[in-house]
Amino acid sequence: MHFCGMREKLIGFLKVLPLHLFFWFLVWLFFIYFFSYGTEDWQFVFRFSTTMLPVTAAVSYLFAYYIIPNYLIPRKHGLFFLYTLYAVIISIFLILLLTFINFIFLFNFNINQMPPLTRNVSFIFILVYLVVTIVSLLALLQHSYRTTQLNNELATKLLEGKLQLKQKELFYLKQQIHPHFLFNTLNTVYGFALKGSKETPNIILKLSNLLDYILNQIDKPLVPLVEEVKYIKSYIGLEQVRFQDTLHVVFDINIQGEAQIPPMILMPFVENAFKHGAKVDGKLHVIISLKADTHAMQFNIKNTTAPSGTVESGHGLGIKNSKERLEALFPEGHTMKIETGDWYDVALTIDFESYEKNL
């Protein structure tokens, strides 16, 4: 693994090496352009520019790859200024040394023969640190780009993680619907079977139709609202067989357009009304109202309860399940109000445009 890391670094270095060489070639031409001012001794200008290039490159890389990453970016300002001072002192010494060497060996201590700008140490220093500053700024820009890129990647991974978590949560909630619904409906079939009722085959047929809807629609993110209404009607028909003359249901429907909702988001409220409702004067009353268009939906269902108005704690797993799905799918786009008393009344509104489309 260590060898692979070294190999990747070597490949990365070889990729950028031509770019670095080209950059320093341009710097060399830059030095030649300025140091040639006032002289025609091109041989000396080439030599002098060449001797200044390693110093400039060394100081530039010292700042770009050591001082700035280790002290400026981590905001260790004291150490940054200290090491900057060291680098400036050493670079001044090297510039003076190289200038003096050129002065001795090429001009025999005759300073007047040197090109004007090559004997001006201040100008040489400014020129060298102009390049160092440019390299340092490029290094800072590169660091800023990498940091931004890394932050974007982390943000993307975080969003992907949240998305996967939400998808798993919704999958779990959807999967809960199967056993919960089957348990309640099979209890109904079991009760009719014990009585030897002639309605048992009819109930099994209706149950088959309901299961067909679950198997074909439950894994879809959205289904047409009219399909969900058909499913609710089938379930009500199943309960009417069970309750016979002791059930009174009103289902008022007004759907405009082709609205879509997550499958079985309403069904637990309907099932809850029949499971936890109580008969009043010999009948269970369930009143359902559904109004919807392509933008929003208003759903209201209420059922009679016991005269004392007591309600079972939690009023069923299905209600809890639906609440959690609504929070996940429409976190800012739904309201639900539940009132208890002689009637258990649920009022739900959903803004379809707030649906989490990335799920």
C-alpha cells in the first residue's frame, strides 16, 4: 500500500513537471529581459539570470510548499513571520553571494563593467521576490480550489448519506404496512370463517384485490391519487361486509387534475377509523372528505368514539407510521390536526410541490 502511494505521488509529480519547467523558463526569460537593460553583454546576462533562477525557485518552493501550508494556512502567524524572516535573510545572503561571485570572476572587481541592474542588489531582490510572491499566490489559489473542491465533495457525500438514510427509513416504514395491514384484514377473514359466513369468499376476493395493489404500487415513490382512492374504496367495501348494517360511511371526493401521492399515505387513517372507532346508537359512523388538485390536497376523516371520548394510546401503529412518512416526505409541506371527543377527527393538508423529489 505504501508503494502504491509513492507510485501515485510520482505519477502526479511527472504530470505537473512539464508545467513547472515551462513556468521557470518564462521566469528565466523575464530575468533576461530586465537584466539586459543598458548592456549588450548577452553572455553575462544569460549567466547571471541562470545563477539567480535556482535561488528564486528554491525560495518560491519554500514558501509555496512549506511555510504557507504549515504556518500561514493553519493561522500560526508568529511562526509564519519568523520563518519568513529566516527565508528573507537567507535569500538576501545568497543574492549577495552570487552577485559578488559574478563580480569577481567575470569583471575582475570592476563594478562599472557590470550591467546597471545587475549591480543593484535592491532591484535584484525585488525582482526575485516578485516571482516568489506570484508563486505563493498561485499556491494559495490552488489550496483554496482544493479546499472548495473537498468541501463540495464532503457536502455531496453528506447529502448522499442523508438521502440513503431517508430512503432506508421510508423503505422500513413502507415494509411495516404489509404485516400491519395483513394482520388486521386476516383477523376479519378469520372471524367470518369461524362463523361459516357466505361472505367469506367475497371478502377473500376483495383482500386479493387489495394485496394486488400493495404488491404493484407500494415500491413506487408516487401513485395517482385516483388509484389510492380506488384502494380506499375497496377497503371500505371490505369493512362494509364485516359491519353489515352497523356501519354508516360517507366518502365525499373532489379531485381536480392528475394529482399524485406516495402510496398508502392515507390508508392508515382510514383503517384506523374502523379499527378504533366505536358504535353510537348501534352504528359506527365514518365520514371522509377528500379535495385535491395538482398543487395540494385536503383530507379529513372522522369516526365516532365511545361516549366517554377515550382514545387508545397512540391510536394504532398505522397513524404513527403515516406521521413519520409525512415528516420524511413533506417536512415543510404538510399540516395535521387531530381532535378527540365524541368524534376522532383527523384533518390533513399536503402541499404536493414540497415533495422531496430527490427521494
